Amino acid sequence: MKHVAVKPIVLCDCNNFFVSCERIYRPDLQKKPVIVLSSNDGCVVSRSNEAKALGIPMGVPFFQVEKACRHYGIAVFSSNFELYQDISSRVIAVMKDNAPTVEVYSIDEAFLTFDLSSYAHIEEKMAQIRKQVYQWIGIPVSIGAASSKTLTKLAAEYGKKHEETGGCYSLLSLASEEMTNFLERVPVGNIWGIGKQLAVRLGKHRIRTARELRDVRDERIMKIIGMPGVKTAWELRGIPCIKIKEAETLQKTLQVSRSFGREIKDVDGIAAAITHFVSSAGIRLRQEKALAGAISVYITTNRFLTPYYSNSAKVLTPYPTNYTPQLIKLALLGLDRIYKPGYSYTKAGVTLEDLSSRSYMQRYLFAKDEGDDADKKQTLMDVVDAINENVGGKIISPAILHFNEGKEWAPRSNLKSPAYTTRWEDVPYIETAD
């Protein structure tokens, strides 16, 4: 018996994505140990296979492995999210060229579906996509195929860990007995959506493998971990319960926050940080073709030191907007309400709330002037975004960011690579002899 579905589901997962992005412009680091750190150079968030082999754990604070990195000659990079996002968009573009439906699951993962009457050519298609992504962009990917998202995640993980698969593995052609053997080798904690706590709970009921979870009666699963567990069991049986999202739904909020590189006491420094956060949030808001109906601001000191202070304020917009100057004005109004002198602040953030689609923008009776100017403001923001995108960087930005050169609010990123793809001055060039 074979597992058959109308549409095969494929998962493309970029291998060690942040490290792979750094290696594109540093070919000398191929086959060498490399790690990437989180914001503020805090923890390890990406590791090459060579770094994993040396015992560098995921999520460990950098200071705990800094000595080992020097000893083994491990290349260390600060996060370069500008670069990673740009490379991710290029990978996704290749996916969209190859599949009618693409769901971007994360910065380094995407689900694809194909309108195929059979699975005869799916493995060939997977190999083609993998080769194309590597040749065009330089990112290695692992690809899995199955009849459900949960099984597809397991297939992609298997392809990543077993070199003999060539990075691609399909569960679609496995006979019933072969599928059972495959699931028997998968610990229940490795299943998508089953974390450590749920794995422990299932283990107490003698459910320790994917095969055992698949074969348990629905009533029993419901009693142990509820309906999500039942859906997972169905997915393991090859019955899709988690749909492919063909169009991204508008999120309810949009947050930008960051720990400061150094403690900040003066309100001007915090105001500069808030302005920077709002500017970034405004760009993302416009990319989503959305408007904000409110903005929240929060500031906090180190919770482990005294005196401790933390507070937030929410300010409503007169009308839904994505106009950055207006959002900055309201955010600074909120900051004025909660800032207290005499404290050393370590983190701040802004959250855009009550989001609505730009296409459904309404004119408000009591904000007629602002509403009439909305189209002009939208056009202005579109022009600013286009200029900044073309030149690679925020050339046009609020004045406070240009005068606040110290940028004490900026995170530590002492090991950050150049913005190879988004800033003209960072584009690498090769000198040739005349």
C-alpha cells in the first residue's frame, strides 16, 4: 500500500542558513567551523556542521564558548539580518518560479505544493530545485516530500542528516511497512509541534516514537494532549490536517524591540532608539500593505539590578496610518509619559497594533484633513522606501538618527559582515590587470 495524495507537499529547508549566507561571500570558510551570534552578540544561533562536530551547542552564550572558538579557529559572526533577509527573498523567488503554491514558513523554510496527478516525477523536481538554489544563490537546502506537513518535516530532516539522499528525501513512494519502519526510528520529541514537555508526557503513556503516536487511538491521544495531538497523529497517517497557506494573513501586531549595546540614562538617547524602531516598523508595515491604529512603547531597566523600573504606554492614531513621521510623533508622546530620569535603561521597543489592510482604508469624519492627505503621505513614504532600497540603506531617515552618531542604543555587532547585497559601498569587487 502506498501513501497517495492529490497534491504532494514539499518542504525546502535551508541548511544552517545564517552560516550559509556568510559563506556565500567568504568561500574560504567552506568546510571550516563557523558560528553566528544573536543580536547583541549574545548566544549562538547558527552553526556549521564543522562547529557542531566540535561540540558547540545551539543557544549557548558566546562568552561560554569564546575560548573554544579561539582554540579551534572557529570563525564567529555577528547577526547580519539585512543580508539574511535579502538572501531569503532570493531563495523564495526560486521556489515561486518552480511551484504554483508557496507558503513562506520562516526565513529559511517554505512549503510548496505541485499540481501533479502522480508522484512519479516529484523526486526529480526536488533535485532540480535544490540544484537551482545552490547554483543561482549559493545556499544548500534540504528538501522533503510527503502527503502532510508533519511527514514532510520529517522527510526534510532525514534528507539533511543522510548524505546518501543527496539532500532530498520523499516518503511518498514508501510502502506501508517501509513507512512504519521509518516512523519507528523517529523519537516522538522530534515530531513537528511536539516539544520536550509533551514528549515527556507522552513517554509516561508509553508513546515514545512517531509510529506509536500514529497508531494510538484518537480518544486516548485526546485525553493525553488534546486535539492538536489528534491532528498530529492524523498527519502521521498521511492525512493532511494542517493546510498550506496560499496567502499570508495580516498579523495583528508588529513589534520591533532590542536590548541596548550600553545602558542609556538620558531621554534623548532612548528617543533616538525609539525613532529607529518606529522607522523599521514603518517599513515593514508598508511592505505588508497595512496600517496601524495604535502604537505602544515600552522601556525597561535591568530586572536583576535595583532600582528596577519598567513601563509602557499605548497611543491611538487619529486614523489608521503607516506614515512614519506620524508614528514617530505618537511614539515619542508615549515615551514622554513613561520616561523617568535617574534610571539606567537597557531595553526598549515599539509595537504597532490594531493593524488593518491598506486596501480597506476608510476616511474618518473627524480627521478629514488628515484623511485627505493620506494619499499624498502614502506616496511620499513609497518614494522614500524606493530610494532607500535602491541605494542600499536608510539614506533618507529621521534627523535625530543622523545627529545621534554615538548610537549607544545600537546592539553590539563587533563581528558583523558587510551588507554585501544591500549597500553599494559593501559590494565586493575584483581588481583585474589591464
